[in-house]
Amino acid sequence: MGIYDYSVKDIQGNDVSMEEFKGKVLLIVNTATGCGFTPQYDGLEALYAKYKDKGFEILDFPCNQFAGQAPGTNEEIVSFCKMKFGVSFRQFAKIKVNGKEADPLYVYLKSQQKGVLGERIKWNFTKFLVDRDGNVIARFSPGDTPESIDSKIEALL
């Protein structure tokens, strides 16, 4: 299976086929609204504004698995992100990224690019970069800021 064989839930709980993003460069991020890395939303939004017209998408998956740092409903999370950070990229329903209940998309992403903990996601704001052909080409730690990966995204566009 490849990335385009998966589907995810949008913020309203509707199925969205990953095939919708075929031919685009993707940055897939597990996020949280109450995390020390939450200010990265500013950098993510800046990347999105800079590259969205060139075929770049950010897919934001809130995750409450790390110290309960993504409390609230999907709607509350979206509202917070729009009001505090002006987020305009796609946000999806809250998911789990580790363990037996991990979302299948994340199981796939982790199998393609391992991190310092192997396949396990270390914390919020772990980022996966996917090229236009659906290949998961890089995994970035929470400490890797959006600004620090700008050139890698630009090279794929």
C-alpha cells in the first residue's frame, strides 16, 4: 500500500481520501494546542502561505496522546488555531499516532521513516515530508522548526 490508499477523517468526521492530495508536496504534522511547540503554527502557516500556490499542502492532525496537550473538541481546536495563529491549511479530526489505536496513515508514515525512537512518534509536532509521487522522504523531530525545513520543501516543489 502507498499513502494514496489511505483515508482520514476531516474535522467534521467525513472521510477524505489521501488520493485528493496526489501530485502535491505534503507536510503531515501531529499537533497540539497546549504544547511548548504550539507556536510552530506560525511557521507552518508561513510555509503554507509561501508555497500553497506551487502545489504544497499541510495536513494537521491534532493528537492528545502526549501529556493531554490537545484537549477540547475538534471544533474548539480549529477555532483556537484560526484565532491565535490564523491557520488556513487543512486540519483533520483528532487522532492517535502511537499504540494499538494509531491511525493507519500514521502507521504507514512511521514505517516509511523511522525516528530516534524507531517507529514511535516522540512528541507533538513531528513532521513527515511527502513528495509529489507519494514517497515519504523525510521525518523531522518536534524541535525541527518549520523554518528549518523550508529549503527541503522548496527543493521538492
